[in-house]
Amino acid sequence: MVATKTIELRTEIPGPRTREILERERRAVARPLLVHGPIVAAEARGATITDVDGNTFLDFVGGVGVLNVGHNHPRVVQAVSAQVERFFHTDYTVIAYELYVELAERLGALAPMTGERRSGFFNAGTEAVENAVKLARLHTRRHAVIAFDGAFHGRTLLALTMTSRTHPYKTGLGPFAPEVYRAPFPNAYRGPDAKTALAALERMFATHVPANHVAAIVFEPQQGEGGFIPAPAEFVEGLRRLCDEHGIVLVADEVQTGFGRTGRMFGMEHFDVEPDLVVVAKSIAGGLPLSGVIGRAEIMDSAHEGAIGGTFIGNPVALAAAIAVLDVFEEEDLVARAVSIGSAIRERMLEWRSRWAQVGDVRGLGAMLAIELVRDSETREPAAELATAVVDEALQRGLVLLKAGVYGNCIRVLCPLTISDGELDEGLGVFEDALAAALVYA
Ligand SMILES: Cc1ncc(COP(=O)(O)O)c(C=O)c1O
């Protein structure tokens, strides 16, 4: 038995029961979904997951940024159980419930914008992105949307069109939605810089789509799937200026950056400008499916009644969880916690960068941090297979990690913000051991 403080491995990984389930999985579950690691969850608490073989892992992925309050936070569990006893569903467009209004009030008050605000809730991030675009189109009476190189906005047709990664997301899935235009996103490690990216965007108004045809510019304050690339302040200010000049709706996709991850409640709080619409999902409801659009009232209210909707928009159980999540943020001061977790992680990652030339870059805001692995620090050639090897080595040692980046060569940390100092230190130690082990074979 390999044992550290929290991680406890009782069998080889995968264990016998896990292997048996994964055998059955191949005969029952669609192949495109079989991309996960060799681990089958039985229970999860805080920053740990115990598998069906009784092995306990530390979770640095949090369901891909969904569990900022940790697995099964007692407050969330209690709120969900209480709501389950009351009612599950009415369809909000048929019968209203107070939870919807309460979350709209509370999130509206927290949103990184001034003036009157309105909110609408949905299910997945992709759905909220599409609804933000619908609202922008109805408000501006224009069609075009500008999204960025390396963006990830979801997998439904319009959001997938806005997403910018061919394999595995887009390959074979065209034709895509019309009227989506792509501009460069600044990247301090690989270029372009903010000025060049903004100039290219302005040039697009002459070469691709006139500015007065553009309904929305949609961007991530820090790109997530694209490789944890923070938007420079100069760039975000430039986007705001262009939107103001041309009457374009500025949409911040905060699906991954929201709910404290970047050391602020919303990633946009790092900048001196306000978005018009904010898209939220992932950590909003502590693990239950919920998403939303929060925005300036004049935009949100300019659509006709019934223009947006859906059977499951804002499920009451998920809304109850979301309200509990906001309570947890207040009671446990998780935004401040994200700052201290972030500096501990960054410090370790910077050490790795100074020790190993293959750790080409360390970047991110708050506790939304990643390393970018390269074959050679001069050429910066992406080392995707090295990143895969690190993730595999980490899992064998009891730590769940996940890659990111258009080249698949970044490893990100999205651990619960409720993680203890001891767990964080233990997880970073395992991350470091996995890096060292993978580098031996590189
Ligand atoms: C920034 C961003 N937008 C949108 C989405 C899509 O969210 P969902 O997977 O809930 O549809 C994601 C998912 O990773 C995301 O990171």
C-alpha cells in the first residue's frame, strides 16, 4: 500500500473493480466518451475522490472547474436535499419559483458591472453562450459574432462554431454556423501581443465584416481550454473601446473563470472595464448542471417575450445548490482563499520552470494556473506526449490532473478552493514527482 497523508492507494491503478466496469463500459457507452482516466468514482468529498476499489485520490481537476466549493459541500448537500423534498421541476416559463428570483438578485448584485442588471438561467455553459449571442443579436438587430483564436465556448452548433480547436472538437462536424468571425487572441508566451491582436481585429472590420454588422464580441478573460491564457488588460480595454465605438455587445464568457477561480469572484474584476453580458456555468451550483447569463438590463430586456427559454432552464434543485454556493463563498471567504492557493501553486510551478527547461511557461490568474510543456525552451515546440505522461504518472501516484491547450501540452490546476493547505502541498508534491518521473523518459 502506497500512502501519503490524504492519498491512499490500496490497489494497483486501475484496480480490479474499476477494470471490470471499464470492460463493461466499452460495450455499453459510446466510444467518443471513453476519454477519461482509469478511475471510476464511488464517493467524493472536498478535494478527494475515492474509487470503487477504495483508492483515495486528490482531485486537482474538480470536474473541470465545476467544484470550486469542493465535492459534496455539506451546505450544498443540505440545500439540495431540502429542495428535493419540496419540488423538482415546474418549467420556469410555466410556473415561477422564488429560488430563480433570489439567485438572479444575488448574482446580479455580484456581477462585474454597474447599473441595472437582469439574469436568465439555463443548463450547460454552451447553452448560456448561445443565449448570450441570441440576446446580443436581438438587441443590436445584427448577426455577426466575433470570437477568438484558441477560444472554447461549448459544443452545440453555434458555440462549437465559436470554439477554436479542430481536433477533437470540430473535426468532421461542419458545416458550421454562419456569421462567426475569428480574431487573434494575445498570448504573452507565443504571441501576438495585445497591440497586434487589437490591430488585427480592427483590420477585420475592413476585410471580413463591417463593424456595424457585428452583434457581439465574445471572449474569455482567461482562456481555459485554449491553455490558460490570460487576456492582457490593454486588450480587454481595447475590446471595450471597439464595442463602445461600434455599438457591439461585449460578452465575457466566465464559464471557467467565474466563481472565485482567478482570485476575484469574476475574472472581469481584474480589468478596469465592464462587460455587457457575463456567461456563467461550471462552479455556479457546486456540481449540479446550471448556467446563466447576467447582463445590462437594456440588453437583457430588449428581446421579445419567449425569445429565450427551454424546458429545464434553471432547475430548482440546481438553483438551491447555487444559492448555497454563494453562502459558502461568503462564509469561507473563498475568493481570498483562491488568492493564497494561487500563490502557493505559482511558487511551486516557478520552481519547476527554473529547474526544468521543458517547463516553458507558468501562467494564469489567481488559482487558475497552468504549466506549458515544450521540447526545447528555445524552439518552444509543444510537448503534448510529455504532458500526457505527467498526467498518467500523477494518476498512478493518486493525483488527478488534466491537460489543456490547443496543442494539448499544458497541465492545468482547477482544484477545489476549499482544499486544505496540507492537501494542496501533498498534491503539488505528487505533481512534482510525476513531472520528474515523466522527464526521465522524455
Ligand atoms: C469558457 C467556457 N465556455 C463554455 C464552456 C462550455 O460549457 P459546457 O461544457 O457546460 O457546455 C466551457 C467548458 O469547458 C468553457 O470553459
